[in-house]
Amino acid sequence: MRTLAIVALMLAAAPAYAQRSAVSAELSPEMAGAVFARTVMDVCVPAVSGAGVSSLGAARAGRVSPTQDAVMRRQAGAEADETVWDVVEAKGVVTVREKAGRCIVSVYGPASGPTIMGAMQALGGAGFEPMAGKADGFVQTLLGSHGGKRVNVQLVGSDPGAVGHQSRFTVVTATVFVAQ
């Protein structure tokens, strides 16, 4: 009887760890991954090699908008001195946080492997190449150039249940910075 009660408790707790197909009902995991890859290429890469996100056409056109929403800032892992941008096409699912010289895009929901591969394809099409010896499953590092600067992009995926991963959703991040 006690064993049955333990099993019932485990099954009742399981939905807290189960992954939905996407964080947003309006956005498929595939679309979230595609928006993530575009945001890395069209927002973060030019932002770090130029004058930041606010200087980009995407900001002027309203495709990314700064947010002070405390929940979103916490979800993005933003520090007090970082600006958080919501990507309008994937509102609440794809976010950008930046501070001078660094830009981080995060996406919540789509599977890590395909999302990282999609971003690598987009970066590869722009001349970015994986760094030799730096590939490690859900961690990929690429190096390329933009605006006359060498730019480093580190893609990291973390699935629910992974050590240190507290979200019940998959989280993929791209950290973009000018290489020294």
C-alpha cells in the first residue's frame, strides 16, 4: 500500500517536470527556434559589432522592444545593468539581454538539438565556423566576423532534468561577443 502511495505521489508530481510542446500556445517549437536563429543573426551579431541593440533597425521598427517586466527580466537572468528586449514575433518566448560588448538571446520551449543546429546553419551561412575541439553536444562555439570585428557565438542548450536546470522548459541561449 505504501509503495502504491509513493508511485501515486511521483505520478502527481510528474506534470511539474513534463515539457509542453512550446511555452506559448500561439508559437510552435519550430517557429520559436527559427525566431531564435534570426535574432542571433539579425540582432545580437550586429549589436555587439556596432552600437548595441537600440541602434538597430529592428529596434527602430519595433521588432524588439525594451522591457522592465520583472518576471521577464528574472526569466532572462538579467542583472540590474543589463537591458532586456522582448522579441515581438515571439513575445515572452525569445528574449535578448545586453550590456556593452555582450548580447544574449534566449528561447524557451523548443528542443535543444534542433534549435542549436538551426542557429548553426544560419551562422554558417554568414561565414561563421565552429571552433575546432569546442563542440560538446548542447554546447557549440562559432567564430566569424561582422562589421570588421571578430565575433564569437556560444550556443548552449539545457533540457528539463539536466543538472542545475530549474526551468520545466528547454532553454537555449546564444552568447555573442566581440572576440579579443
